[in-house]
Amino acid sequence: MFGLDPFLLSLIGTVLLATFFPCHGAAVPVFKWLAIVVIGVMFFLQGARLSRQAVVSGLTAWRLHLLILCCTFVLFPLLGIALHAVFPALLQNEIWLGVLFLCCLPSTVQSSIAFTSIGGGNVPAAVCAATASNVFGIFITPFLVGLVLAKHGAQGGGVLNIVLELLLPFVLGQVLQPWIGKWAQRNKKLLSLTDRGSILIVVYAAFSDAVMQGLWHKVPLSQLGMIALIDFMLLACVLILTALTSRAAGLPLKDEIAVVFCGSKKTLASGVPMANVLFPPASVGLIVLPLMIYHQIQLFVCAVLARRFAARTAQLESKQSAGE
């Protein structure tokens, strides 16, 4: 849990490959269309894997999920805007756009559930909340990106691109889910490799374009350090506020754990493809940098936090058993 995420290592390797061997010339349009195709396939398979029951429960179990969704889609963007207002010169403009884009993304699924389970939290609630976040995120994230970034002089991709490349494949996957859902569940590991391979293709195409535009001349090491600092500040603020809000709402510890972990995560798996659709190709490499760094920070910090929650949960259950 404390080691580097293997997928993140693959991403770093892909960035290095794009740095030293970027695609250029006739290969550029090939990778551009390949990225569009693999994104469509990825969202189609996401729709096919999600059972109708999971989608419905994610949409209807609204009390706990409303708090998590507010953390994901309201608290995060507000914190991002606030940090930008306080430290406007700390990061380059396009990197700040990447931080704001990160703030608009849905939660993760696997790690939210995994950390909730390790911490002794409400796992069924985490499953539903993570599902709801990803279902709503397909609709909410593009809207938030347009709303938040428009206030900072940036423009995202058109609505038609979003519908054709993200929403339509997802809906088609859901329509066909009764026929191919069981196959998708049986081949979850294989399809997970396909998803990750799709993201690596998108990252390679994005960073190749960015390298050709002089990415590493624009981003010195000091900027990478500043990105890590802003990401850490963002995560710390969200972790503190989700815990305090849960306690103020009178939620039991198990629900608080679900809120903290589901409300503080941001998805790398959906974030990179979304960036590829929402932003110009030359900007994607810079924009996903804050997300890639945040991904690793959230794994390290939440691994420590999950173990502390586990100790608190065990202590509480011990007291309750003694009281009986």
C-alpha cells in the first residue's frame, strides 16, 4: 500500500517514452484517432460493467451520497478556486487549469472502496457513493470544467465531443449490459488491463504533443515541487473538512470513514481520457500533471489514514462489546 502504484510507474514510463521518442509527422493523426477510439471503448466497457442495480442504488441512496457528491463536485472546485486566488503566481496558468480540472473530476472507485474497507468503514455506502460519483461525473465534470475554467479565460471542448466520445459509449454499454454484463464481470482483470492500456495510449499521444510544443522547457523541477505542494494542500483541506462535516452531521464513524475516503479521491482512470476530450491536444500534457501527482499523494496519505481509522474502529467496537 505504501509503495509506488504500478500503474503510476507505467504512466511515468510512458511520459519518459514520449519525452525521448515523441510521435511526430504521419504518426500524429494516427495516435489522435486511436486515442479517440480507445476512450470510446473504455467508457463503453465502463457502462457494460456497471450492473443496473449498482447504477440505480448509486442514484437513489441519496442521503449519505449527497454529502459525498457535494465534497466531490462543490467543495473541491471551491477550494481550487480559492487556492488559485490566494497563490495565483505559484503555478503557470496551464498548470493551474490542470489543478482546477482535477477539482472537477469524480471520485475513484477501487481505491475509495479499498481504503474504506481497510479503515473499517461502511463499505456498501462506499460502493454506492463511488458508483454514483462516476455516473454523475460523466454529466457534471464537463459542465463544471466549462463553468470553472470559463472564469479563468480558458475554453474546453464542445458539448458534441463530450456526448459523442464519453456519454454515448457509456449509454450504449448500459443498454447492452444485460447481454454482455456477465462477460464483462468475468473478464474484469483483462478489461482492467485494456482500460489502463487505453489511458497509456492517451497519455503518450498527449505528452508527445506537449513535448513537441516544448513541455519540459516550460516546466522546471521547481514547478513540479509547487504542484506537489498545492496538491497536498488541497488533499489536506478536503480530508479535514470531510471529517468535520461528517461529525457535524452526526454521522457514525463507519459513515464518516466512507465520506472521508470517497469525498477526497480523484480519478486518474477517467480523468486522463476526459482531459483528452475537453482540452486542445497541445495543452493536455500540462493539464494532467497535477492529477498524476495528486493520484500518488492520495494513495500515500490515505494509506496512513486508513490504518488510523482501523485502529479507531477496532477500539470503538471493543468498547461496544464491553458495554454489552
